[in-house]
Amino acid sequence: RKAVALGAELIITYGSSATLAAKAEVPPVPVLFVDIYDPVKLGLVDADTGVGRNMTGVQGDAPVQALLKYFLEATSAGSLVVLYDTNSPDGQLQKAILEQSGRRRGVTVTSLGVEGSSDHLPKLAETPADVDGLFLANSDHIGSQVEEILDFASERGVPVITQRPGVADLGALMTLESSAEEQGLKLAEIAAKLLSGASIMDIPFRKPHQVSLVVNLKTAKTLGLKVPFSTLSVASRVVR
């Protein structure tokens, strides 16, 4: 509302919570979103046109099913805990996809929902003793809790996977993440077109091409895991 009142020509939103809030306001100026896991399933854009009501942008396109596949290749896991934010549309979507993928692959998925930044560690106390892995879903609150969660997992000997950028460098076994730089460049291209007079209805949302699989071999060694060459060969980067 303040952006509209100040006369903004564009509104840029980062993540699902901010974007859905903008959608609810139906601002008269174009809204460009970035780092949205699935803008179609979140109801932000039409599946056929790729544009919403005065809204388009860039999808954060790193399929969580692929991350699960790489994880199972490295661990032969039979169970997985999904730690997700009940207020995060992206997190809820990732949770649903992993539950569905788990059923197809014969993996038991236990979902633990949190509501705020202080809930993560208490909720993790409900983790089954024999769980084989922990997935951290997208969340606005998880940033301040990542190191504590990784410490918990390390003490339990549980590998962590996530799509949150940079967490493999902190000790997670694997991350699969979209390129933030590429998303920014694509968003800048859209913004330039709109500011030059193009219609938002002629600019469907875009998907980045660069998706990075990062594998932490130090963590794998500590956990006694041998990441297969087939997985390492597709990794964009390896932490040694």
C-alpha cells in the first residue's frame, strides 16, 4: 500500500509470503515476483498464459523430487523427516511433494510443522530415533535456526538436505538450489521491458536454467556415507 501511495511504477516481491500479500492487495502497478517455488500451483499466474492479474516474475525452479532422488542414491534411506513452516506456502508445497514422492519410492515421510522462528528445535525433538534424513523446507523463519538444526542433526548422525542456498557449506549433506544471480538478471530484463512500455500480459513468468547440486563430502565422510560417482558427476560443486 505504501509503495502504491509513493507512486511506484513496479513492485518487486521476494518469496511466496510477500508475493501472496501483494496479490491480496491487487495493486494497480505491476508486481514482479522472484524465487517462487511454483507460481502456478500457488495461484499467482495462469497455467496457460504464465501471467497473473498484473503479476509475473521468475520461478525458483529446483525440483525437490530431484534432490530426493540424489539423496536416496547416496543413502538408500527408508525414512525422512520434513521440517516445514506451516505459514510458508512454498514449504507446504514442498512437504506435499515429498510426501507423494515418498509414497512412490517406499520412503516413510514424517512431516513436522513449525509456526515461528523459536519452534524448530522443540519440534525436532519429535524426530523418530531411527530416521535416515532431514529435509529443511523453504521458510521465512528458518534462517536464524539453520546452524542449531545442523548441530542437532550432527549429534543424531542424520544427514540434512535442503533447497536453501549455502547450507551445504555449513554442513548439510546436499542442497539443490536455483541461481539467485540468474533469477535477478531475468527479473531485471522483465523490469526493463515494463518500464519501457511493454504490457505485463505479454511477459509470462520465466524459469532459470541454472540449478546447482552442492554435495558436502566432509559431511558424507563423517556420517559414513559414500556418495556414488553418478551423483558427484552431476554436482555443480563439492565441499571437501
